Amino acid sequence: MPGLLDNAVHIRPTLAIGSLLVATLFAAAPRLSSATLKAKLWSDGHLATDEGHEVFARNADAVQVGDATVAENVEFLTKTLSRFQNLATSAQQSIQSRHEKEEQRLKDSISQASNANVKMALERSVASNKEALEETQGIYRNIASFSSDMLSMLKKTSKSGTTCDQLYCGKHASCADTFQGASCVCDEGYIGLGQECHAPAEFAPHLLLGENAAQAADIHVASFDTNKVAVVFRDISKGNAGALMVGSVGEAGNLELSPLEVFTAPGEKAFAPVVAGTDGRQIAIAWRDDQRKGNCRLRAAVLGTSGVRGAEMALSWGPTMDFCTNQAHKMSIQSFPPNRIMVLYSDKAKGSETATESFGNSMLADISSLGNISLLGNFRFTDSAVARLETTKVSKNGFVLAARASPATDDMNPKASVEQEAMAMYGELVGEDLVFDPNPVNLEPEKGQVWARGLSLIAPNTVAYAYQDASKMELKLAVLDIDPQTHKMKVVEDPSTFQKGFSPYVSMLSLPYSASDPYTLTYYQGEKSAITSICAWNSGRQQLQNCEDFPWLSHKASSVSGVAVGEGRVLMTFVASDIPYYTVFGLSKK
């Protein structure tokens, strides 16, 4: 048991039952999986001014989910010893009563017996019964005595007699009961002396551009090539131009970013830009050049092609390619190895002389070593109009998309329709084609008004889907299963409400998981702060459980995008009061 074995005191009970008790106690102690999550969040609390710039003052908060602390293990051991002591006491009384009844039954039988041999056998039974009673009572006395000694020793863990019940620890610190005494220790991920613990400076929100002033909106971040990240946003201070920064995340959580680059032509705007990176160190950015009725544009760049030492983050840009028009919705982008890019978007085409057809479309392209884009094809994934597109990878070439789509009509019964406000569809890259399952899953088939949403892979062939139900002003979470052979999806956890109210954004992160510890991570805007919600997924029972909410930012953000950056760390980029920031928090395992 952590915290106890290193300072073990050897007790020598009079009988072997003492050793058995020790083994039983340690076997019964809570031993959670080593992969059990222990969530730690480091965030800032207040906005302050510093030379005209808004910065965040550190005020870290943490919520833990995972293994028991040393103090909790000591508490468990104390309770277990008390149960053994009570069991031994009550067992002695019960055994005494049973043996007295058995002795009386044997004596009655002796008085009624006429055969001398039978009487002799019964008398031996009486003697054996007494011996068994004395031996059993001795065992239980030893259990009670051993438990009493151990409890007395645990109560004297401190030389001064102070225990964790009497010791107050500061924020982000926990009390540890050891045989050397009770003391405060900073929680994992925090530094300090126990009474005052705080997050390392690396985990506090930072200005994305340092001291360089910028006004930002529509921020989006992606990770690629192990530890590389790319951040794009609409730079309001530069006439809504498209801005990009690339960098890497260090082991301590520090983010090293290249200088800002504008990826749009002079005078051009970039609304709702999205970025993805490939294993070949290529970057692709998709955006529309107007808020409404904009053109869809795609541009790619290659990282570090100059070969010059110290210029690993230098970008070599290719030309911009247009691939759709009349665009008013955010797109979704994903990469496939080694250098392919997929973009999902809402498209329109003339259905007749007077009508315009809206549908869900996709494009697949290759990126060359010079940043040139080669279109491989367009692939329609639904005949319904779509908006609020999101995707998550579920395998090397497989993915799931989420969308708000117009109702689907049954061709056999035109009067029947199914609402597709919370639609999910499986897709896959096969050769040079994008293939989509024509039978989507609809989480809200009978109601409308589902707004922001997010997807994440939480376990093999298992996807979580979070969304804003605007009709009831609730945030909901559901879980879908993908058949590994047919790729058909089905709902295994019906939508359930995890938060009431409105959030301008609802999104999810696909984080590294283990088969024994699948979980979801959803982030949204709370009433006064930005919230992250973590739920464990019980694969056996196929249900969500042990959900925990905690703030990662004590301020409202107008635009947020997060990504996993390895080793249980999450990089969050966000815009508060038009200023872009980033922060890192960790999900560690103990």
C-alpha cells in the first residue's frame, strides 16, 4: 500500500492468524488500475492589466479522479481494522453461545444413552467441543488484540500526536499520514511547501503572441508529427486576415511558437479557418473568404524544408486552391497518412432553374513536398443540407462525422421524415476514394434545434457525442458503438443530460486511452467559467459513470479549441476579450 510499506512496523502476533490478517488487510486495500485517470487542471482565475494587455493572474484549480492518496489508504486501513476488531468481538460471543448449546445437546444425549461405548464417545465429543471453543476464542482474541494494537499505532503516526484530522493543508495540497507524522504534500502537478501550492508557470495561461497586440476570433488548433502544433485564427487587427503559428510542446508543458504568419493574400479575409497537419510535416488550412456567401479556400505548406539549422519551423507555401462557393458554415478537416487531406463542407448546386440544392460534400487532396495541392475527388456524403460539421478519427483511415442536417424523407413514404439535428455517420478512406455509410445514426430523431457539438474516440470502436440541445437548453452526451466488421453504428448509451443551460461551444477531445480506463473529455462554457467534464466509460456495462466537472478557466471565452499533445497533456487555445491565449493542463496517471 503506497505510503505504508516503506515505513512498515513488524508485528509478531502469538498465532499465525496475525500474519493471515496482515495479508488480508493489504489484499483488501483499494488498488485501482495504474491507468486510472487522475485529472489535474492548471488554470488562471482573473483578468488583470499589464502595460495595456490583458493577462491572467494565477489561481489554479484542480479536480482529481483516480487512485487513493496515502491519507485515504490510511483511513481505509483504519476502518478495516475497526471492522476486524468488531467482527472478532461479536464472533467470540456468537461462538460461545453455539458451543454452550452444543455442549448441552451432548450432555442430554449422554443422560439418555444406555450403551457404555456410546456414552464414552459422547463424553469425548464434549471434551473436543471445549478444546475447539478455547482454540477458536484464542484466534479471535488475537485478531481483536492485533487490530487494537494496529489502531493504536495508527493514531500515533505523529511524534506530536497530530493526525490528518487535526492538520489543515492549503489549496492543492493533501495530508499524508505516515509513521513519521502527518504532513502536507503538494498534489501531483503542483509545486510548493504543502501549505502553499501552485501550478508551475508553464501551466498558466499565456498570451499567444506575447507582448504583440492582436485581436482574434475563430481560433483552431491541431497537433501533428508527435509534438508539433498549428494554431490558426482570424486576425481582426489585420482586417480579418488569416493568421497561423506553428510550434512544439516541451516536456514541461511549455509551448515554443514561431512568429505569426499571414496565410491569406493581401486584403483577403479568413472566416472560421481550420487546420490539420500530416505525418510528413505538411500543414493544410481551409477557410471561407467571407462571413456569408464566401468561397471555400485551401492552402498548404511544408515545415522545415530549407535544411537550415534553427529553421525547423520555417514554412514553404504552395498556391491557394478554391473548391466551393456560396459558403456560410464552418468546415471540418482531417489528415490521412502520409500526406492526404480531407475537408467536409456544406455545398450547394442548382437543382433546377429556380431551386438550389444543398447537400453535404467532401474533398480529398494530396499535398506535395512543395506544398502543392492535387485534388483527388469530391464525394457527397448526404443529400441533406448540413451545418456544424465535426469529425474524429477512429482508425488510420476511418472516421466519424457529426452534423446538423435537414430532415430525411422516406422515399417510400414522402409524408414520413426523420429529424437529423444530431446526426452521426461513419466514413473511411479506401484507396483514393472517401466512402460513407448511407445509414446514419440520429440521436434526436423526433426533435429539432441541436446546436454546438463534439466527437471523441474513447475506446476501440467506441465514440462519444456531446451536443447542445437548444430546445431544452441542456448539454447532452451519448455513446455509439462501431461494428468492426460492417462499420455500422448503434447507440449503446442514450443521450443523457450532463449540464443545464446554454454554451456557445461544446466540443470533445480524443485522448490516449487504455482498454481498462476509457473516458470522455468534454469542454464547454459554464455560467461563469470554462468547464471540462470527464466521465468514465464502463465497457462491460456500456454506461457512463463517475462524471466530474471542473473549471480550467475562470473567465468566459468567445472561441475555444483544444488538442491532445501527448503524455496526458492538453493544449487549449482560446480568445477572451478578443485577445488570443493558450494554456496547458495535464491528465496524469498515478
